[in-house]
Amino acid sequence: MKFILLITTILFSSLANAQFVHPLNFDGSEAQKKEVITYITNRVKHDYCGTVDMCQQVMLRLMEKENLDAFKRLTKAKNRDILDRAIHDYCGRVDMCTYQMIEIMYNQNVEAADKKLDW
């Protein structure tokens, strides 16, 4: 009985602490899909229920979907260096580690990389 309780506790605590999955390391496995879903769900709840007072079910589902869609698009990113930098900046330096934010910054930096200052 204690063994079952221990396994259940470990399983649920690992789901609650799902790790960020790098979009370009995503292999499409069911385990990674669950990890991404759990990370997004936890992150959105943290942001909208814990940080700002917008903890409505409709808002949570909307932002979860937006983040999952952003993750899927990021799995097709062409420039790993720019994506890695966006992840580093928004997941390591500031607490804004959502796939939606990373996608926005990735796209902005890809676009800026092709521009030069001119008169």
C-alpha cells in the first residue's frame, strides 16, 4: 500500500512539475506530448491565476490553445540559434517562459536579422 502511495505521489508531482520542452527537440512521442500539455497548462494557470487576476476558465482554455499552437509552429523553426536565444532570454532571464512569447520574439528576431541600418 505504501508503495502504491509513493508511486502515485511521484507520478503526480512529476506531472505538476512538467519541464519546458524545446520545440526543436520535440520527437512527437506521446510522453513528450503529455509533457508539453502539462507544461502549458501549469504555466497558463500560474500566469493567469497566480500572477494576474484573470483566472476564468475561458481565458485559461484560450491561452492554453494559443500556447499549444505556438509550440506546434515553433517545431518548424528554421533558425535554431535565434530560437535558443529567445528561450534563454524569456525562460532564463525573465519569468515569461510561454511558447507564445517565445514565438513572438523568435519571429521578431528572424525579421530583424535581415535588416540593416541605412540612411
